[in-house]
Amino acid sequence: MKSVHQHILIINGGSSSLKFALYNTDKKLENVLFGQISRIGLDNPEFTVTHNLSNKKAQITINSTNFNEAAEGLIEWLKEQNYDDGIKCVGHRIVHGMEHSIPEIIDEHLLTELHKIMEYDPDHLPAEIEMIALFKKQFPNLLQVACFDTSFHTTMPKYAKTFAIPKKYYNQGVKRYGFHGISYSYLMKELKKQNGEEADGKIILAHLGNGASLAAVKKGKCIDTSMGFTPTGGIVMSTRSGDLDPGVAWYLMQKGLDAEEFNDVINHQSGLLGISGYSSDMQDLLKHQKSNKDAALAIEIFCYQIKKTIGAYTATLNGLDVLVFSGGIGENAPLVRKRICEGFDYLGIELDAGKNAKSKRIISTKTSKVKVYVIPTDEEIMIAKLTKKLYIKSNKPACSV
């Protein structure tokens, strides 16, 4: 039996995982299900789905030696579950969008542009483009929308975007773009619902997860962010190095590393994993910090770099009204939040220990001059809203796959 509902499918593809979600296209965009295919290309790939309406979880068997096979497996599963007939459109998270400031309908021109910048983000863009092409091949009439992670940061002034290298490289597109923009857009909307006046103030957003970054926002616009030309830049992350002395690249290449090997080192072998020598998971490191000095050092460096960035962004904002923690670490690691905020008395940051321990919405004291929030991010619902809005604007008739 075919679905009687109309749906929006959300796709978030990476190099070794594919996340997805399905929403009913009612006014509230009710989430029907979400899931992911992980360990793509490795032994025993995992395909898991959670059905929100029935609160049931399922583990599906899938054979996927590469990303294309995993994507085809997802489409076949959607057909088997009779969801395919009701899908109106697909919203894709596209990590790198150059200067695109708003979501866009995916056409041949946009696909050509994404192909040209694929080398900017080899860990995400190839898989994202492959997913778009697969849907286009199987369902040529299905509307597809690109939501760019870089869009939020297009308001940054030129002095915040420009690297101190010859101008010709800037003209070729080598500049700071920033990422996690879909998450930041969601956090700003949530903050506006909480307190519109605060949302128009001086804000630092901290998206702390496997990938981690911070953004400085003033009067609703981003004026700086920690990630740069690629998602590798900025603060130390789970397996990414963050900012690195350019001389390190030269030195390691002199020692025999080629460009591909160097990219693997800074994106997959560094960060918390590289420092600790055994784990990229913050909860794991917190568990062993007393018995493992390298785990303790990894946590210390992570918190130190975030603290340093908050200090720098407070200077660029000329003050601070609101600090928001989000992402897997930001939402679930009270000790990390505590360490980051320690010593910020001079900024007027005072945490309520009890509220912080319970990860309450507001974790600052009532007398704190800076309001500190913990806001769980939801990139998928943000993509769904943006996609639905563009679908309606396109004035296309409802089309099913």
C-alpha cells in the first residue's frame, strides 16, 4: 500500500556514513523517522532506523562496499516501506557552498559548480554529489534542494575571510568560509524564540561535536568563525587537527608525506585521537582522564582552545551577552562546559553548578551578566524547513518518486 502522506526526505552524506530523515509536510513538519548507514566501505556496515511515530528502532541488513551501494540500499528500503510514492522533494546538506547565501534548487549549473570545488572538501562533497546524481538518475522529476553549511557565514567582513597570502589565491577562492552554518541558523532561531532581544545582541555559538567550531554573531549576523577554508581549520576536534602552522605541512612533506597522506593525517589521525593516542570520543577521554595523562591533556587542549576563542570573539564583538553550547559534546559534557567557563568571571559568566550538571536550557546563574544556554541542535529540521519553503516557492506541482 502506497503512502497517503506527503514527505520531505533529508539527506546528510559523508565519506563513510549517510544520515537521513523523513518529515511529513504538515505545518509542524512532523518527523516520521530518522536513521543512518555507517561504516560504509568497511566490514559489517550498519543500517539503523528509528520510527518516531511508533518509537520503534530497527537494524537492517545491507551490503555496501561503497557509498553508491549504500545510497541505492536506502532508496530500495524506502520503496519497500512504501515511502517513495509520497516524497515531494529531497533536501541535501551540502558542506561547501562557496558564496551561496541561501538554499538553492539543484540544477545542472549548480552541479557543475559543485564538481569544480570538490577538491575543497574531499571528505564530504564527493559523497554529497554522488547522492544527488543517484536521485536525479532514478527520479528525474524529483525536486532536489541544496542547503549550504557555509551560507550562514557569508556575512563575515572581508578582513575576517582573507588569508595573508598572495591576492591571486583569494581570487581563486582560497579564503575562510566557515561551516556548521545550518546548525548555527537553527540555534539562532531557537534563541530568537527564547528571547528576541538577546538574539539581536552579542552572541558566541559553540557547536562542539566530532566536528567543532565557534561563531561570533552580532545583530543576527555572523562576523567571524573558527573554521576556515575547510572544516579542518579552527579548534582541535575529534580527529581533525584544527589550525596548524603551515610549516608543519612543509616539514612533513619533506619527510615523505604526499598531499593525500597529509590530508588523512590532519583529518582522520589528529585532534583528540592524535593527542590521546587511543580515542576520539570525549566521553571516553573524560572517563579515563585520571588514569591516562594523554587523555587528560587532550581534554585540556580542547577546553583551552575554546576558551581562547571565546576571549578573542568577545573582543571582536566588543562584549558578550549570550554564550550557547550545542553539538554532542556541548550538549552532553557538563565538565567540559564547566572548564571552558572557568576564569571568565571578568566577562560576567557565572555558571549554576546544579543546572550545568543537569544540562538545563539555561545553565548560568540569575545574576550572571552573560546568559549561558545549552541548546540541542537539529540540522535535519532546519534543512526540512528550508527545503519546504523553496519547494513551495518553486510553484511546482506535487511530484512523487
